[in-house]
Amino acid sequence: MKNIVKFLALVLCLTALLALCACDGEKINTEVAPADIANAIVNEMGSADAMTALDESYITGRMEIDLSNCAEYDVRLSTASINVNEFGVFKAKDVDHVEALDADVQAYLAMRLETWMDEYLPEEKPKVENAQVRTFGPYVIYTILSESDSKIAIDTMSEMLTK
């Protein structure tokens, strides 16, 4: 039991350290609004799909994200075509809330995969299986996108935060 507690403490410390050092020591600009990042991502993807911003009731209800850990957020979902394209950008209230926010996002992605119905859009399942989460200082981004669009989203966010 003592070893498990020590292991969990080590994992928590490493997660916090990774959150602080997500950009290879580059300074993070914490003044960028998640909505600005999300708009830039949509523009860079150049997708014909309409990406609609989701409201608080969806974030707290369907996604089960605890917004008390969050200063700002912008979550987008494709509404113009039949696909599962989705991404979200969250800014934690402060460094102490990043880990909890990241855990909520990870739990949401796990739920999406666990509840996937294989007969429903089977060609879209790889996006859910390969969903990504990245942390940049107080920011957390997740992507349920194609590999190329996920790269665009994460690279766009990284560039905006490390300018």
C-alpha cells in the first residue's frame, strides 16, 4: 500500500512538472483567450465543416467537465456534416487546477471511446481511438480529429502560446 501511494505521488508530481514544461522550456503566453485559439485552429484547418462552439450545459452535462477548475474555455463540434470532429481548449484558473482539468478531459475521452457504437460511422472511430490531449502551461487542448487536423490544432495552439 505504501508503494502504491508513493507511486501515485510520483505520477502526480510528474504530471504537474510536464504541465509546467509542456513547451520545452519556452515561456507560455497566458494572455491568449481559448476562443482566439479555437478560431485560429478552425481557420488553419480550412475545413468546410461548421465548427460550433458548445455551451456550458454541454460542457458540464455531457462532458462532465468541472468548470470550477477553468478560467475560460472554447469547445467546438462539427455540425455541418456526418463526422465526429471535435476539439476543446481550456485554460485552468491557475497551475493548481491544471491536473484536475486534464483528468476531466481524459475521463471524457475515455467515456467517448467506451460508449462508441461500432455500427455508427465505423470510419470515424479512429478519431476517437486516437484522440489527443496536450497541456501547455495552464492550457489543456483535446482533439478528436484526423491525424493531420490534430497536428494542425496542436501546432497552432503551441505557436500562439509561445510567440
